[in-house]
Amino acid sequence: MTLNEVQDAIVEDFSISNDWMDRYQQLIELGKELPPIDEKKRTDQYLINGCQSKVWLDAELRDGRIFFSADSDAIITKGIVSLLIKVLSGRTPEEIINADLYFIDKIGLRENLSPTRSNGLVAMVKQMRMYALAYQTKLNQQKDNH
């Protein structure tokens, strides 16, 4: 599935209910499905700055694609990072850097989060893009050296 197809599927999943209590429940369920991050990665080095709750994020480059793993000590935040991973994990650095994450506004996520959670969402996206930028630079250097 393309990045936008995944986003469209998320929008469709969340359009089933307009009640935000139901949508929060969907986020909680998504958080429960998120595979746990390696215990060794639950350190300050992997913490995202700007999140009120603790969010650990790691990225690994395999075959030119980035795969993310994450965890949070807050269940709704875990659901939010789970959505981002669903959309961005397994993509090329370029796809991640250039992604228009329209699903966030289409499902009403930004407007229905508290200001601190909304800031955390922005921080998560920014960190994922920083990883992508770092890996993109690394890939370009490898190309230049061959």
C-alpha cells in the first residue's frame, strides 16, 4: 500500500464514529497493538523532547527503508505514535521527509487533542523526519563513496 492509501484507510477507520470517546477508544486499541520497543531503547537517548508523556522512538534502516519502533507510558499517546508508525514505517527516507500527513487533520486528531498532546504529536512527526533526514544523508554519502 502506498503512504496515502494507508492514510485513507485510517481516515476510513476513524470515520465510522464521530464521537471522540469512540475515537479515543480506537487510539487506545491501536496503542495496545503496538509491539513493545526493545527494553534497551527505553532510555533518554530515544525519548522525544516536547512530549508531556514519555515517548521512546527508534528507527532502523533496512534495504533503503526505515522501520520505526516506539513505546509510550501514556496509552493514548501510544495510540498516536502507533498511527504514525502505521503510515511511515517501511518507507524510504525521501517518502517520510516529503509525506503530507493529511490523515491527522482529516480524522480531527489535532483539534481534539489537548495542547500538550498536540505538541507531542508535532514532536513525534518531527523526530521521525529527523531520522529520515539522517538516513537520507547516510545513503547519499554511501552513493557518493561508490
